[in-house]
Amino acid sequence: MIVIFYPEFGGVHGIARYLDSFLAHLPGKAPPIVLITAGTPPEWRAPPGMELLLLPLRPHRLGLVWWTLQARAALVRLERERGPAQAVNLHVPPLIPALFFSRKRRIVLTAHTTYLGMSGRFDQPRHFDSPWSRLSVAIKMAMERHILDRAAQVITLTEQGRQELARYGRHGGVVVIPNGVDTATFIEDPKVVQDIDVLFCGRIERRKGSRPLAEMCLRLLQARPTLRICIVGYGDDEAHVRQRLAEVAGPDGPVRFEGRVPLAAMPELYRRSRVYASTSYYEGLPGTCLEAMATGVPAVVWNLPFYAGLVTEGCSGLLAPVNDLDGFTQRVLELIDQPERAAALGRQAANLVRRRHDWQRLAGQVVAACTPPGPASPRPLGVGAGVSST
């Protein structure tokens, strides 16, 4: 039995989408999976091979602590009935659920991002300012070190993620398993009319490039006033972006805000789009970029390490130097003005995603990482060890 703890499964954000797709593609020989969470998306049904245990999350400051204690008690009851869990799979962030487990259990930690990266401290020079104070970041990173020290295995999504973990002192017991896509759902359809020229998807936050997003829209429209731009997402910098684009947004304007869009509605939105653009400064491995590419949409992004192997210049998309707004604008317009080239890049992008990021294959790797090693395999070493399983 593998038990997954994640309270926020009912959302539309990246980790919820990751878990949704992973669980939908469990391999036939996987051990029983139990997901302990606080809620599910509307009409969601547990796939074969897994069980769902819902525990309400109280809406107050200590709600997540209370939920974690209830979830840990539920795990104890499960193990009394069925025997010890092979692994407890925790997903961070948030950090609180992972703080309440000791070395006595086999913890497999899926580190989608770190506060080293989310605070802007990983990149030198920094590309964005931290949304947290120095003290807050220091506390969060201390919590992460505590959690990493207790994990038998850590899954990260990119090589950059592995490097971030190394900065925490975690060298051994780390495996890189990228984010994936349901390639049976996110698929090309040339019959769909492309009535969106440029699509931006993701959290509207400073670290996700919300400020250059707004400026990019204005520059694109200055160069091509007839462009149709769609922005999907929400976040704590949304008010700034809406205000900056107030004169060009609205029902009759060239910029449309879609807000939160359910996962089931995204394939059609991608198919309607000619170019996927992202000004994000920091990601684990961006699920929306993978989804767009799987549906045959070429990507234009900053030239940052977390895109390595995914968005390759002239192969699956185009790259622009970080914070070069004019360069980014020009790269988007290249694809708008050269539809045949854009279509060719989109086809190559879809082929790449099918080869490397199909959940049908990756789900088995995740299950294998959660399965205890055999007698001949050494237990992964903890923080500060010099041996890596990568």
C-alpha cells in the first residue's frame, strides 16, 4: 500500500493536475494506492487501483495542522487493518503535512518546487524579488531541510530541481522524474479553428512573470493591434495585470481574461491557440507548457534551465533572453507571421511530449520510486550524503 497525502487535490493548480493525471495512469501491477485529501474536483471519480479518503479542511489559520493530524491518525487506522504502508508519498509545497512524519516511516517526498527557487534566490542574478521577507524565507527553508532530512527518497521534476536540492545538502536518494501529460486527452486537432493568437496560462504571480506578461501584451498589440490574446489563470498579482491591461481587455477588447479554467476544458482552449507564451521566471516543470505542446502549439519562453529538454530553440519552440521584452515580442511575432513554421514546430513539440512526457510511461516510474528497494539495494542516504541515485 502506498499512501499519498495532499490536502489541495481539488484545485486547478499544478500539483493537483499532476496528481490527477498520475492517478489516472496507474500501472496494472501497482500496489494499492490510497489518496488522503480534503476534496476532489467536481464529478471526479477514483480510477481503478486506488481508494480515496476525504478529510475536511477547516478554514482557519491552523486548519492545515488540524487536517494533517487527522490524516496521520487515519493512516494509523489503515495500517492496523492492512499492515504497514510501503511508502507515504508527500507533495510539497505546502510544507506543513510533511513536518509531522518521522524517519520511522518510509517517506517519499515529491518536491515540485523549493522556497530557494520560489524566493528567487536560486538564480544569479535574481530575476524577481521574493514575495516573502528574509526571515520568512529562512524559516521556510529550515522547514524544507527538516523534511528532506527525513525522506528516504526524493522525486524532483527537472535537473534544476536536483540542483536546488543539492543546495539544501540533499545529494543522495534523489531521482528526476519529469511532469507528464495525458497524451490521449491533450492531442492535436487540425479541424479546430484557431481564434486565439497568443495564449498565456498559469498563476498570475511575480515569480510567474506577471509583470512582463502585462508588458508583453501591450507590446504585442502595439505591433499587431488585431492580435487576439487570452490569459488563463489567477493569483495575487492579478489586480495589477488587469489594471495595466484595462484599456485593451474586456468582451470587445483584444485581451480576454479567462480566470480559473477546469482541466477538462483546457484541451479545446489549447487547440484554438496559435502560440503558447510564458514569461514565468520559476517553475517545477510547467504543466501548461507540456499540455500546450502536446496539442501541437509551439511555445515561446524565457531561456531558463527548467525548460531544458522541453522547449528547444527551433525544434519545439523559440527562446528569448530573460527580461528581453523586445526579443520575446519578436519571437512571438515570428510564429504569428510564419504559420507554416509554427505548425511544424507544433508537430515536433507534440512528438517530443509523446516520447518523453506521456503519463502512461512516467506513472510506472513514480510507483517504482515509491516502492521500497529490494534486499540487495542499499537504502538511500540522507541529507549530506555523497551518493546519488540519479
